[in-house]
Amino acid sequence: MLNAQSRQAAPQLESSRQAALRLESSRPAHSGPGPRRAGGDGAGSPVAYPRRWLMLPVVLMAMFMAGFDIWAVNVAAPSLQRDLHVSDAALQLIVGGYAFMYASGMVTGGRLGDLFGHRRMFMIGVISFATASLLCGLAQSSGQLVAARLLQGLTGAVMVPQVLALITATFPVRERSRALAWFGVTMGIGFVSGQILGGGLIEANVLGLGWRAIFLVNVPVGLLALIAAAIVVPHARGQRRPRLDPLGAVGVSVSLALALVPLTLGRDQGWPPWTWVSLAAALPLLGLTVAWERRLARRGGEPLLDLPLFRDRAFSAGLAVNFGLVFFFGSFMFVLTLLLQVGLGQPPLRAGVEALPLAAAFTIMSILSPRFSARLGPRSITLGACITTLGTIALAITGARYGASLTGWDLAPATVLIGTGQGIALPSLIGAALTNVPPQRAGAAAGILTTTQQFGAASGIAVIGAVFYSALGTAPSTGTFVAAMVLAMSVNAVLAAAAATVTLLLPRRTAPRKTSPQERSTPAPEERSTPAAADAIG
């Protein structure tokens, strides 16, 4: 709810919004001209939250923080090992433990938003994430930093699903793809800026903080996001609250843990038997969890996994392509960071500067992505994936050509192609996957999508990282680093091509068709079954 001061500043705006919500909550269906719920088609819908475009940058601030901290820690790894005497195993937990807690809690975080309200859980997530970041920045030992990073990942899992859910619930369908494209822009920029801004913060050694600055910078950003959220993020309570599914939450989390923990720690520990047992048990446990979810749904319960979502071809195919492209992007950024900083021996700031062509291409094409999507529909994702594949092939060829004499700037043409392709594909892909999701299922869909993305990034780092390190050998040199990059990117090119092929499964048009004035006055089936607009805004 807006605070008293902001209500006084905008009484007409707030009173009209609350009146519209109360009106819609009392109506079983829309029967003529007047307010429609915020998640409707948006054609002539005065109830669409009027501050939604002011809300968007506020919630995207949270997405940026979460994405930035994934990659900034990779840049800080040498400093952490030097200052805190972090072991290789502890470093894996600092980097991978965040990703594991982040991924395993996403679906539950989305359900908590459906249960307690997306605004409330967003604000709890933001302040908790800022607090965990503060603990990371104040850590005096590797054990303290590991614990703080695990907590940071868990709070990120509470915060990030609410971002997608709020966008899906407050934007009319005709605007939703554009808003979701900005989510994709922010996600990618967070990844890329972790390399650039993270390196700059460490190199600048602001106030003598060194690596601690990459965590402490989240504190003022989080406080700013919290204050702004209290003013512009909508809050309303639905008439019906979903129930929690503890067994489903445990099943999903443990299934992901059985897969992510060995993928994160297996390489450094030489792939002992427990890693293979864990990986083998992950899929059967996930199958048992899905069986339980189906049984719970048949008994009239409310399963954690909203299985009917998977009947939507756009959502299910979108998940598969999301996994493939984020798998690629995560592993590509991981290998590029290692090559520039360790293989070529560059300091963090210079490595970040040499990644600027990639960042610039990604940012520019992400902003232009909605135009590609408007003209080509989901085939814009196919275009982006194909350009990404060409860029990956070019990167491998560049490495093979220059060998040990390779420089960071030699990689620029290929990384520009990759940034261009990913910038076109990723923002549109998120919109394509969620565009048909009804607002009352926004939290569940957001949790599943963000879990898939995070699992894809962690899997990409683990799998392609294993390929990279196996080619690196026990006596690494500049030449072996370049050769290992060539092999890793050759594998990635095949995977990117496969992802491009899967994009053809996306429905040709995901945007709803335009409706006539007569159709606008007739409630859609989902509106007839939705008891309140408050369920959509949450």
C-alpha cells in the first residue's frame, strides 16, 4: 500500500486505482464498458495500473543486483584467494553455492509471492538481499563468506520471481512483451557488467575496500529500490490464496541439489563416486516429485509445480530454449573470463574493457529486440540464436588462427556477433515464454522460468567448464588456454545450433490478436474464472 505521504501527493490516482480494484473484486465478470483487470488485453482498459512504467525500473533494479553478483564474484576470485586464503573448494561454494541456493529456491519463492503478495515478498527479498550483501562485504574468513553467499542466493530466490510476476500481473497483454524484453535486457546487462563493473570496482579499490565493494554496492542500491518500491509497486490482496506444498518444495529443491552440487564440486574433487550417484538420483526423484504433484492436483490440492502451464506450447518450448541459450551464455562468459584474466594474464579492469564490444552489442540489440520481435515474432529468437552460433564458430576459428599470440581485442569481432545474437534472442524469449500466462499464475510461471534459467547457467558452467579444464591439462600456458577455449567453443557452437533448431517449436505468433470493440465487452474464459483483479496484481 502506498504510504500516507504519497497518497496525499496523488489522491485522485490512488483512489481511482483502489476503487477500480474494489469494483473488479466484487464483479464475477466484466459485462460492458468500464474497468477490466490489469492482466487483461489492455485494449481500452482503464484499470491497468497507471504507474506500471514507473514500477518497471524499480523491480528491474533487483534483477540487476542478482545478475551482477553472479559474475562479479568470478572476477573477484583471485582477490578472494589472496586476501581470505580461500581454498579451491571454498571458492567453488562461494561462486556455485550462490547459484545453487538461487536456483533451488526459485519455484518456492514464486509460490510465496502468490501466497503473501508479490509486492510484500519483493520488498522482503530486496532488504534481505541487501543485508546478505552487507554480510558478504564484512566477512573476515572464507567460512563467513560462504555462509553469507548461501544466504544471498536464498534471498535472491525470494526477490527475483516477484519481478517477473509483477510484470506479468500489472502489464496488459499488448504491453507485456515489451516490458518482459526489458527484463531480458537487464538480465543480460547484469551478466556482462559483472565482468566490466566488477573489475572496475576491484581495480579502483574504492575506500580501500577491494573485492568487498562488489558486495557493498548492493546496500545503497537495495535501499533505493526498497524506498521506490514502497511508492510505485502496487499492492492488493486477492480473495483466494494458494496453499503451500511442503513436500513438493522439498522434492524440487532436493532434485536440483542432487544435480547442481556434483556439477559444482565434481571437477575439483576429481568426480568421486558420490557425484555420479547424486546425478543418477536427481532425475528419478524429480519424476517422483512430478507424480506427487499430479496426485495432489487430482485430490483438489494446490501443487507447487503448476503443471497445466506446460500444456501451453509457448511456455514449454520457451523453457527449453531458455535453458539452451542461458546454458550457452553462462558457459561462454565463464570461459571468456578465465581466458582473459588467467590465460592472457590481464588485470580485472583491462579484461573488462576488452569485453566492452560484447557488452555494447548486447545492450544495443537488447533495446532493439522488441522491434525484431514485432516484425518477426518468435522467429526473431531463431535469428538471434543463429547469429550466436555464427559468432561462436568465429570465436573458435579466431583462437585456432592466433594461438598463443591471441589478444583480447582479436576476439572482439566474434564476441560482437555473440552479443548481437544474444541481445536479439534473450529479451524476446522471455516474453515469448510468458506472454500467454494468465496473471493469477504469474508467480508459479516466474518461479519455473527463473529456476530453468539459473539451472541452465549452472549446468553450462559445470559441463563446458569440465571440457575446458580437461583440455587445459596440468601445465597450463597461454597456448593451452587458447586451445581449451577453442574446444569449449566448438562444443558450444553445436549446442547453440541445437537451441536455434528448438526455437522453431515456438508458436509462430505469441502475441494476442487485436480484438474488436464487441469482443472487448465480452469477458474471456480466464476472466470468468478469476474472482478478483487483486489476484492478478498480488
